[in-house]
Amino acid sequence: SSGINAEFIKLAITSSVSSVASEKRFPSHITVRELKGKLEMITGASMDSMKIEVFNDQNKSIGKLTDDDALLKHVLQPDLRLHVTDPSAANFEDTSNVEKFEMSKEDYDKKEKSTDCDSALIPLL
């Protein structure tokens, strides 16, 4: 029954877009382009701009998937790790480049503090 297993390739998926790693089985007869479509759903990276780097079980990079028309069974073997990067994606876990509104404590303390909430209430008639 190894023929049944040969129809699927088990791969680990990591991504620069999300810190969540997953292990998935993909049909071995699909193309790299079809794989990208599936990876888009898993990682959130856009299939049009994603780059896929392949790592072996020693965590050593062994190349990139660049041929969208190649069949998985011709370019991948089981138990490899695919690392998906998307140069066009926002990294939602990295907030270092996010513009923030910051105010010094002195400026905050200078702001007029209003504790009178009655003016905001609308009388019920």
C-alpha cells in the first residue's frame, strides 16, 4: 500500500507571514502553482508574490521552488520543509514598522481632564 502514500507528499510548512508551523500532506501530482494556491490559504502569503525555499531534515536550504509548472513529485520528496516568504505581505506579528501615536507623559498630564459626563448624556423624554 505504499502506492497510496506515494500519491501524497508530507511537508512541513513555515512562513515569514505567520509564526505558526504546520505539517500538511499534498497530492504529489499537483503543480507548484497549485501548491502555491494551497499555501496561500495556509500561510496568508499571496500566491503571485510568494517565494518558496526548500529545507531538508537537517534544516539546510536545498533550493527554491521556481518552476510553477513542475509537478510536486518531480521536485519534492516527503518530510522536507517549505519556508514561504511574501515580500508584498504585511507582517502582522512585527509591529516595529507600524506608525504609532505617542504622547509624552507631560503632554498627557497637560491635557484638560474632563470628569463631567453629564453633558454627554441625552435626556430620555
